[in-house]
Amino acid sequence: MIKPVKKQDLENRVKQLSKHTKAKKPPQFYFEMYQSDPAKSTEFEHNGAVVFTEEEQQQIECITEPVEETPIAPDTLGDVKASPQPCSEPKDRKFIRWQEKYTVGHQELDNSNKQLLAIINDTYEAIAYHHDDDDKADFDALAQRFRDYIASHFLLEEDILKARAYPKYKEHAAIHQRLARQAQYVLLQCQADPTLYRSEFFKFLRYWWIHHVVHEDTKYRDFLVQGL
């Protein structure tokens, strides 16, 4: 349009263009586009193997079902070798308890990972025990804690590994980049559909703990301990 623009001419032009506006795509359309990049995949596979067995998947789904009087049993798969347990009354409100076998040989990093463990346990409690209308606010707060953990933990861990000249530093940093993209995708899904906090968000947290903290982070434990 030629300046100066008259109000009536502007209104007419807006109406004209609005008739040719394409309909917006549903959120899932954009998520599928985003996921088409292999680096952003959240199929939860590790070295070509599916992370969740059918039994484990069934148990996670069991946890996400609303309960009235008898809550669902927590999964004790902080230890990847543990066998899936049937749904029953929980012993406590923790999904995974900290054990010394999870240490990476550095107190600051262990404390950081304990923050993630608290997020996992608080998410489990929100899923298994709380089914109120204001759950979304609780999950949004958990998601923000997770974002803060990612930012602070990656920075801390990479600084320590780089300063100690860890031989596989670049490889580990690349894993961080992939996890951050996966986390971004999962959180975008949950923002569009808050019901996914009870499934995709919780599964991703569990995936992160077992296949990053337990499998990947502990690989540099001996290296850090020897450097003390």
C-alpha cells in the first residue's frame, strides 16, 4: 500500500487478504515437522534398542491412571536391572531413591543429579496421588524446574569435564545437545496438551535418569575419582 495509508483503505486491504488466509494447522502438524529431524526424535531408543519393554510401558501407564483410594505402586527401576513389578499399594511416595551406585564421583554433580531425582519423584507423586483440577499449574512448575536443571546441570558438568580434560568430553557434550532438543520437544507437546505431562513428560524424565545419569554419567566416575 502507498503511504500515507487511509484508514478505510487499510480495512479494505485487511478484509481482502483475510479471505485468502490459509487455515492454521493443528499443533500436532508442527510437532510432526519438528520431529522429522532425527536429532529431535523422542522414540526413546538407546543404541538401537527400545528403552521401554512392553511390561515397563504397561506399568507406567498404570501409574498414570487416576486412583481414588489405592494409589499405584511406584516403579523401582532406578536400577535398570530391576524386574517390572505389578501394580499394588506403594511403599512410599518416591519413584526412585538415591543410592551410592548413582554417584559420578563428584559431590557437586551428585547434588545436581539429586535435583533431577527430586523432580522425578515429585512428578510421580503428582501423577499417582493428585488428580485435582489445578494439576496443570503443578506440572508447569515441575516443567520449569526441569528446564532450570537442564541449564544449570549441563553448564556445571561440561565445565568440570573440560577442566579435567575428560577424553570423551566432546562426545558427552553432543549427548547433552541431543537431550536438550528432546526435552524441548516433549515440553512443547505438554504445553499444547497438558495431559501429556502424565505420560510423555514422566517417561522422558525416567528415560533421562536411566539412560543418561545411570548409563552415561557414571562412565566418567572412575576418571574423576582418579583425578582427585
